[in-house]
Amino acid sequence: MESQPHLLVVDDDERIRDLLKRFLMRNGFLVTAARDAAHARRVLAGLDFDLIVLDVMMPGEDGITFTRALREDRQTPILLLTAKGETEDRITGLEAGADDYLAKPFEPKELLLRINAILRRMPEVAEPAAKVLHLGALRYDIERGEMWHGEDLVRLTSTESQLMRIFSTCPGEAVSRARLVEELGRDRGQAQERAVDVQITRLRRKMEEDPRQPRFLQTVRGAGYMLAPD
């Protein structure tokens, strides 16, 4: 079975970020999301990607500056997204090292066509991009949805597997209990949020040396839960 290309989407607008992630996943991609350049750096420290979809207009380090920094040590294809459509801005982005440039607002189908065009142009690489998150002695294979401890497969329930798939798309980013309920396909309500807490507790017992002081599946006060890989 051919492996799915793994994309990193970087956009400070949570609504756009989530829309892009859902759209691209429906079209056969593995997708990880980051909220800004600093978050993207942390994600890139542990994962390799087949392509980066990068917003230009972000607070802090903008997309053009981040593209230049990425080009110092990696050749991952970059598709820039921006509200600016002027020729001069497109040229600046391409000179910084981007592979293509798409002005907002855009048709999702055009984004898909441009991503696929970039990926087709990329030479075949002997080693596929890494799709494994390291969690201390554990490793989580994003594509297979499997957790391993050395040579031993860690048995996950269906719900635990779903939770890991959700968290692995946004490492280092808090996911609210309400969003977990929604993505698990459950009815909304406090009872379901408490049920999620129970599932998180069970998952921690399989992941953490000390589940009472979690290192990898952390509670973010007022925001939800966050997967924090090495």
C-alpha cells in the first residue's frame, strides 16, 4: 500500500487551520497542524514532512522569514498562502525558497491541484519521510496508528486509538475536551467530556511512567489536553 504524503499546515487562524486540515485529510493526506512558526519548529524537530503549507501573514516570525530559515538546512517543499496577491509579493516568496504561492481567498480544489503538482515534481527519495512520534521509551507510528514499546505492540482500545490519531495531528497544541468529544463523534455534553477524561486517564496508564504526573499527555489548564512528544 502506497504511503500517504504527510503535510504540515502552519496558520495562525484556528478556523482556517482546522478547515485546511479536514479538507486535506478527506483527500488522502496525513496532516499535522501548527499555529505559528515557533510551534512549527517544535513539530519539525521530531518529524519530517513531504510538504509544508505555510501562511505568510503570521504574528511573530512571518512565513517569508520562516521559509528562508527552513531553506538553510532542509529542502522540504513549501507552498505559501497569503492574502497578498501582488506579483512583487509572489516573487519575494519564491526568492525566499518557496516552491509555489497561492493567494487567499482560493478554491480548495486549486490548493489540492498545486499540492499534487509539487509532490509530482519531487524526486523519489529512498527513505520516506518519518511518520513516528517519540514518547520516551514509546514510539507512535502515525500512519499505522500503532504504539510500540521496543518490539512490543502496546494494545490500544478503539477510543484510545482515535484519541492518539487526533493528538498526533497537532503535537504541542492543546485540544479542548469539547473538540475531542466532537472528533470522537459523540453527542456534546458534560457527561461526554467526563467520559473523555476517563479515556485520557486509561491512555496515560499505557503511556506514562507516572500517570499522576504525565509527561507526554499533559493537561493544559483551561484549554484541554496536549500531546508533548520528545
